[in-house]
Amino acid sequence: MTPEFVIQILRQALMMAFWLSAPLLAVGFVAGIVISLVQIVTSIQDTGFNTIPRLCAFLATFILALPWMLQKLMSYTVGILGDLSRYAR
């Protein structure tokens, strides 16, 4: 196994982790910005008002994106395990 091959495997793993986490992080970021703007406009400084909507948005995105995430993860896993003999050299 050459160093370039190991770098390619690590790059694929990191890109897969990025693509799986990107929708959740994006929705969490947008929800945080919107909730912060609402808090600024209404002068509400309650931590529950800040946390609960973010968690709900995160959970809804996770439930909606789960089939896509599982499909991506399964295709990546099948690709890695399908080339297992190539990694043993």
C-alpha cells in the first residue's frame, strides 16, 4: 500500500464525513442565526428559547436527511469493503 493510496482513502473518508454532516451543520447554523435575530428584535434572553428551536430544527433535518445519509454511507461502505483485497497488499 503506497502513501498516495492511504492519502486517497483518508481523503474519501473525510469527504464522506463532511457530506454527511453538512446538512445538519447548515441547518443548525441558519437556525441559530434566525433565533439570534429574533432574540435581538424581541429582547428575549431566555436560554430555552435559544436551545429548543435549534434542537427541533436539527432533529427535523436529521429525520428528513436520514435516508439520504444512510444511502451515502452504505455506498461508501460497500465501496471500501468491496476493495478490501486491494488494501491488504
